[in-house]
Amino acid sequence: MEWWKDVKAIESIRDFALLQALTPFKFPTQLFQHARTIQTHINLLVDAVSQDYQFLSDTLKSVVANDDFTRRLMEIHKKVTSDNKQTCTFSIQRSDYMIDKKPGVGPTLKQIEMNTIAASCFALTQDKMENLFSFVRSRFQPSSENSSIPPNKCLDILTEGIAIAWKEYASDKSCVLFAIDEGETNIYDSRPIEFLLWTKYKIPVIYRSLLELSKQGRLGPQRELLVSGQEVAVVYFRTGYSPEQYPTDKEWDARLLCEMSRASNCPSVGYQLAGTKKVQQALTVPGILEKFCDDSDAVASIRTTFAGIYSLENNAEGDWAIERALKNPADFVVKPQREGGGNNFYDDDVRIFLEGIRHTSEREAYILMDRVHPPVQPGLVLWLGKNIVTPVDLTCELGILGVFLRKQSEVMMNVEGGYILRSKSATTNEVGLNAGFGALDLPTLVS
Ligand code: ADP
Ligand code: MG
């Protein structure tokens, strides 16, 4: 019998997802290194974009007119941008990539999106995944070939970033606030950060939802953020990226309160806006990347990872994009300005959706992207709940951690901080872990 048909003992390893990969995904070394090398340039790029109010406002104008969520973020950004008291600009972000494999040419790396708010899975990946894979290999596959899993200190580096941001606030009595969902379930990805902040740096963490913050938070005389009387040095948002997380004005008030305060917001609203799909599309327009990045090698290197992304604005260019997508819907993905998975359109839904909105202004809130066709590999996956392991044809998505900290014009930290890898069944469109489509995985580098 195959060894994996008898694996029952590792059911308890994950509590948040439906799937867990048990064997590493073969990932081309060169593409992996490419993604890592450009991350510090991407950190600088996002920082420059977030500081350019006019660019954000112009780029998002048509979205703001058609999407209330982006409009409200923009309103906060506008209010605070000329009177920003945050101690540092602080970002923990993740650039996601897929491998594109077109017939007849070698694999290329394509950026899927930049996550500038609540980028997750780092605490779930570091050490835990290596330990699991090494257990599976030595226990069940002792004769399998050695894997080459790149070292990964993403949890340590992310936590170090928070610690430095906390230190810059220069108050021993202050704490770090994790802003979370009401009834947060993904605690396994934040508790290790809290533990490390305390054990390594003696920095206390408090948790609040946006609703709790609206009741318990206020600004002190120097715009200190005080939550139930405790002073907050850093707000780390693990919520706030989706309209459902702001059911009433109270949650928006809480977001504004944090943004107005002296605490470093991770991320600021400007950073969140810089991570929208519309901005991602604008950055692919010739000449725009150069505007924000004066290193021509970095520009060229980042640009090779861009897939075609098209505006759906009400003009000739938007009409042209719609015509193309209607002819070949399977070659495109339609995306709104949303995060968290499950919001995009694929295959025939592209056609149905675009036909529905092509004569309305609503289309301006979306972008169209070339569909990436990733290579498929077999892997072993544990189905949690069902407690069975099965071989599945998988595709993968790489996420590179970027940590960036700037105090006025001084960059205090700009690092590529490690990675996560998620895989999904080749027959599903999206890789959302919480949504149940994806599995945490690890890469093994191959030439
Ligand atoms: P979200 O902010 O909701 O995570 P993404 O842009 O990351 O939005 O899209 C969600 C998922 O959809 C991705 O993780 C990926 O699996 C899939 N996806 C997104 N863009 C493409 C694309 N251009 N080609 C193929 N799959 C894509
Ligand atoms: Mg995503």
C-alpha cells in the first residue's frame, strides 16, 4: 500500500484550512531568486506611490466614483495626508507571483498582486512547515531524493519590523495593537507574532476589533492613540481590507482615529490604496514605473513580472479591452478593488459579467488582467476534516515578504524578509486558504 493511504496522525496540524500540502513543490531557482531580489525595490516603489497624493487621486478617480469602499478610504487619506502625525511609515507587505508557462517557451514569473494590508501566512509558514515536511519525509519517505527548501525567517523578520517601529515611538509604556475581525478565527497566524514580540522584545500586544476601537479608543493631547487608557505605538491591521469589515460608520471612525494618531499604522490608508488593483494596472502603463523608481535595472526587472493589465474605464481603451475579453474570456480575469479572495471572474463568467456592465459606469471599478497559466505538478495533500491524504494535481503561488520602515525621509528598514508558498488543485481558480481552496506548501528549488 502507498504510505500516504495510512496517514492518520497529522490531522491536528492545521486548524484553519481544508488542505495541507505534504510534499514540496518544484520551483525554478531562477524565478524564485528573481522574486526575492526585486522585493526591496517594490518596497520603495509602493512607498513612493503611497506618498503621491495626486497620482493616487487621479488613478483612483473613476474607481472612487463607482465604489463606496475605495471612496471612503480615499476620504480618510485626503483628510490625513496634509496633517500626518504617524511616527513612522511602516509596511508589512507581500508580493504574490505565479509561474506562467506558455507552450514552446520557458516558464516566466508573473506578479498577481501586491498585498499591502493584512498580508498573512508568515507565522504559519516559518519553522512549522519545515518541521512538518521534514517529519513526513523522514517518517514515510526515507528513500526519497533530498529536497532543497530555501531557508525562511519570515516570522522573525516581520516581528523585528514591528519591534523597530515600536522602538521608534520611544515610549516604554506603549503597546502594539493588533486590529482584528470581530470573532477572529485566524489566530494561529497572529499569536506567534504576539509571543515573539513579548519573549524577544518585551513588547506587549493588545487585540481589538474596529468596533471595540471605536468605543475604547481616543486621541490624547499629542494625538497619542489611547485604547482603554493604554498608549499604542504601532497599529498592525489584520482587518480593514474589505467592506464587510466596516458594517457601520463606527468602524470607519475607528480607522480614521488610528490614521490621525501618532501611532505608526501598518499599513497607512495611503499604503492600502497603493496596493489596489487599479494602481497595479496604472503601474503597467509605459513611463509610470519610471516616475516612481529611478533605478533603470530595477524598473526592467520589475517590469518583466508584469502581466498585461487593462483599464475598463469608459473610453476607447476600455472598450478595446472589453471586446478582446468577450472574444476570449478564458484568457482573462476580471478583478474588482477587493482583497481576500473569491471576488474575481473567470472563464465564461468574464463574458457574462462584462456583458452585464459594459454599458454602465460600474465597469470603471474593475480591471482586466491576462490570465496566467501555471504549470501543474502532482503533490500529496492532506484533507483536513476528512483526514485522508490524496495525490492531487497542483499549481502554486509564491508570496514574498517585504518589510519597510521610514521615519520622515530616513529609511530605517527595507528588506526582503522570506516567503510563503500556497498551492491549490489545478482545477480551481483561486488559492484562498481561509476560503478553503488552497494549501500551505513549500518550494524545493530546481534548475
Ligand atoms: P485577492 O486580493 O482577492 O487575493 P488576487 O488578485 O490575489 O485577489 O486573486 C485571487 C486569486 O486568483 C489569486 O491568488 C490567484 O490564485 C487567482 N488569480 C488572480 N489573478 C490571476 C491571473 N491573472 N491568472 C490566473 N489566476 C489568477
Ligand atoms: Mg491575493
